[in-house]
Amino acid sequence: MIAEGYKQCRECKEVLEATEANFHRYKQASTGEYGLRALCRSCHNKRKRQYTYERKPLPKKDTKKCRSCKQIKPLSEYSFRTAMLKGGEKRYYVAKCKYCKSIEVQACKLERKLKKERKEGKGTIDQKWLVRGTISNSNRTTMVEN
């Protein structure tokens, strides 16, 4: 029998004081009341870490996943920036690979050109010529892989 104010972890079977220091707090959906989880903090954290690593294997340190194309590429395919922090400089790699960033920049330049021409009333480049994955005008067509 477990004494009043103590709780036994369901996984490691250790009897600990029933406080938020030893057990995570949770809210019951049906009643809206708060309670303490059945696993102690160390077992809960261990299980959560294991679940995370099983679902999302960590990529190698010399690779990174591009936010745009979702491919894992070597770090040489990414630009990096330097930020000044309290502890000094920190270098980090940007979220998109160089190729995806260049496509984004091309699209942005074309969009600005379209806006400018619409404003001036020239209209040599029309939106109907823009096809998904293709940037074109009357003289040239540049194919862009998606």
C-alpha cells in the first residue's frame, strides 16, 4: 500500500512524492481538472525522447533539409549568415538551399517587374504567360525545375 501524498511510477515502479517536481501535470479532457501523469518525469522524458528519435531520425551533421524542396542536401548547398548575439558571433545556415533561394529571387524580380510595368501601363509581360515552373516573356523562356 502506498502512503498518502505519494505515487508510484507505472514504468519504473519507484514510489515518489506526488508533486509537480516528480510528475508532469496534465489536464483531463472529460472533466477539465488537472492531475499528475502516471509516469515520473524521468520516465516520461525518456519515453518522449525515444518516440521523437524513432519518428524523426536526426540527419547527419553535414547535411540539412531544405524548407522549400524538402530534400536533404549537404551543407555546401546552403548559404550561411552571421548573427551577433550576447555570447558573440553565431554562424548559421539559411533554411532554403541555394537553388530554391535563387528560384525565389527570380520570381520576386519578375513580380516586381510586372508590378512596375502594370503601373507604367506598358504591359509587355503578361501574367497569362507565367506557367507553373516556367518563367517566360516574349523573347526567352527559362525552364525551372520544381
